[in-house]
Amino acid sequence: MPPRNADPATIAKLLATYEEKKGRDVAFIEAARWGALDDVVRLHQAGVNVNCRGSNNETALGTAAFAAQVAVVRFLLTHGADVSRSRRSARGGGGLNAGTASSPGD
């Protein structure tokens, strides 16, 4: 986990380390957790599936929702993330729900 209020350069370095040592899927999920939308987009464009699972069976959507990363949740949902695959949402925990993540007028 990056330090609180970590600057984008620090987050980018941490994600590069995750990507190199643990793979793109893990980096994608960590980027979602940290709210690093630019990195989520970059990794998705590089071929990471929005419904991939991490080493603890977590999904990017469940992780981002639990961390209340609204912009990331919106991106994942508009790019095909499957709410039913989210382990965290299935447990009922988390920081967001469908009403919180939707835009006004949706």
C-alpha cells in the first residue's frame, strides 16, 4: 500500500514493481485500490481483463469499491466489470454501493 497522500510518481514506481514481480493483474488491482485511474486505464489498454482476480481471489471492482475509489469504479463498470464476480460486494462489505458509484441522472 502506498503511503498516505503519495504523489503519482511514487504510485507509478510501486505499480511498476508490482507489475514486474507479481504481474499485470496484481498491478491492476492495486491501482484500483489506490485510485490510480491513469494506471488502471493504461493496464486495461495493455490487455488486462477488468474481471481478473488477484492472489486472494479479489477483483479490481470489489477492491476499488471497498476503498471508495468512485472514479475507478465508474471506469470498471463502463468497461464491463461484472458486479456479481466481486468477492467484497458478495460479502456485503465495502465503501460504495451501486447508488454511490452511479452518476447523477444515471
